[in-house]
Amino acid sequence: MGKYFGTDGFRGEANVVLTVEHAFKVGRYLGWYFGQDHKARVVIGKDTRRSSYMFEYALAAGITASGADAYLLHVTTTPSVSYVVRTEDFDCGIMISASHNPFYDNGIKVINSAGHKMEAEVEEKIEAYIDGETGELPLATKENIGRTVDYSAGRNRYIGHLISLATRSFKDMRIGLDCANGSSFAIAKSVFDALGAKTYVINNEPDGTNINTNCGSTHINVLQEFVKEKKLDVGFAYDGDADRCIAVDENGNVVDGDRIMYVCGKYLMEQGRLEGNTIVTTVMSNLGLYKACDKIGMKYEQTAVGDKYVYENMMKNGFVLGGEQSGHIIFSKHARTGDGILTSLMLMEVILEKKQTLGKLADEVKIFPQVLKNVRVKDKKTARENPAVVEAVDKAAEALGSDGRILVRESGTEPVIRVMVEAPTDEICEKYVDSVVDVIKAEGLTE
């Protein structure tokens, strides 16, 4: 991880951690870096945060000042930027979003020409330029100055792409969508309506400050109540930039990323379409998922947390399905990143083709109770490697045995150590999480 760019881009409070000057310099560097031997083209999307407009203009100013052209998708989803970059011959893409974070945060995600997150070495060069370590870049002049182009047509092509992936009509299906007052508000309903669903939408009136506020995939209880109240067949909740999806079954029960991977993985395996009969998970996936996979002979890989690492594993080994408990699901045949709306469509395919409810399909995964506590620390590496902390973690792991597990890791975006335990009961989880958290505090490692 770099100084500014974490596992999910350059993220922080707008105009406090991430400023317009940062955005301008990111644009300046990318416009110059990709434009050294041709007229570079960079496509930009943004979510519904108030600060996204500010960063969009700053990035576009930097890009055009370096002589490249900036194509503006306006409010759109992260996966749509990924799709447009790789299908329409752009040098790179930028998504302005802080994903599931509060409205006052924002972020800059840089996407390479293949539609995946930008390589670390390029991010490191951007950071060096931001810090003045590489000197000033030449400004374009006269006819070499870049231009901005309204490119909402790219977003519309992405909508058409999603619609084309459905295998059946959604006629007579009553589907709820929670758009988190974010990027999906302008896309999701159009897709489901076009496929014939009776679509019920909530939290699709963004005002710049209500993105992710008591709504979307991080506040799934809102959609749970809505599905039960309206007696819907299924519900899907997205996060601010719509690269995540959490589902709700017909009874109002949550179907998280782990269960989504199981349902889709099992279906693909039955069809002979699951390469290596393997799904790719992260170390945060629930023990219940692995036990369910073992029962049906579905294999699994584990990576570090972050859809970036899931995708790298998938590409290296040719796997077609992977993701995170949080709802970042990657279907590599169709996308290069997590895509919430695409995930909804893939789940609908299973429901319709197997003629079963989502509740029945997901019931085979018995989720183990899980307790996760975040501890703010002075230094993540020091806290993680502290001998007393390591000893406490080892003791907890030994006590849990094969009936549970403990995972302690550093956050990719905050000065936080995450302590997670899965076990047969909440009480056992709490006991062993606290046994480690108490040591972190006793060692004076907290902020």
C-alpha cells in the first residue's frame, strides 16, 4: 500500500485528506503519463456525493492541461467505468467515489485499460508526483491542450450490456431495489424494468449528502423491512458506487456475499461452467460457506481482503467466480470488478432457471456467528506484530480449534486493526475477540 493509494484508491474526507489539489495532480500525471506518444483518452465517472463535482472538474482540468482528453460519464457506477474503459479503447478510467463511506468522504479510483484497478507501480509514480519528487510536468499548449467530452452515451451502452446478459424475462417477478441514494439510482431500475420485472425502488433520490445514510448494502435492515412489507420475491441493495450487492430473500432474510457466491457457484458447477469447480474467497468469508462447499465438493481459494486480490487470483488461475462477504462479487466472464447490478442479474438467472426461491437456494449455507471489532491504533504494523498480541491470537486459535477461527488483520484504508472471531455462539465470539482487544489496549497500542 502506498502513501495515498490504499487497497481501494485514494480515499478520505473531502478537502481534508483528499483535496482538489490532489485531484488536479492525479489528472495532470495521468494525462501526461498516458499521452507521451499519442493523444490520451481518460474516462471519468462519479457517484452522487456533493464533492464529486468538485473532484470531477479538478481531474478534468489536470488531464486536459497535460494534453489528454477527458470523457465524462457523469453520475454512474464503478463497474460501468471499468466496462467502458476496456470496451471503448480508453487509456485509463477514473471513478470518483468513496464507495460505502459517509457522504463527506470521497475517493479517486484509477482503472487501467483492461478495466481493473491500476497497477501499484503507476499509483506509486502518481504519489511521487503529488509529493514533488519528480519535478514539474510540461503543460500542453495551443492545439495540444486537451478537451472534455460529454460521454453519457458510454453509460447507456453499459445499461444495454447488462440487459443483454439476462437469460429470461423477469415478468411477474416482484423485485425490490435499494439504491443507497448513490450511483445505481440512474441505472438499476432501468435494467429491471426493461427485463419485465415489477420493480419497487427505495433510496433513489440523492441530494449530495444522503448517499449510504441509513440505506443500501451497509444498512440492509431497511430493505429487509421493505421486502416483507411489500411481499416481494427478492430484494437487492447496493452501496454508493454499486460495486457491491447484498440480497434479501422472500422472507426478509439477508443473503450476503458468501451465500451469493455459494448459490451462483453451485449453479455454475451443476452447469459445468465453474472453472476448476472453484470459487475465490477472501480470509473474511464465513466458516459456514466453506463447510457448505465441502458438502457439495465445491473447492475454494482464499486471498487477502480486497476484490483486487480476488481478481488477481481469478486471472492467474482462470477462475470465473469470486468475491467478498461484503457483496463485492466478480463474474470474470462479464466484468473485471465487483458489479452489484450484474450480481443481481446472475442471482435472478439461478432463481428463474432452477424455479426456486432465493431463501431455499441460500438455506444450504449455515452462517456461523461472527463478531468483528475495530481497534484504532497508533501504528498498524507495530500493533499486529506485538509479541503479546501474537500470543493472545495464538491462544484464541488453539482454544477455538476446528469449530471456529480468529482473524486479526490491518485495515487497508484506516489506522485500524480488525479482530474477527467465528464460533458456534455469539458468546464464544465475544470472549475471544475481547481477549485480543484487551491485550492491544493493555499494551498501549491504541490511538
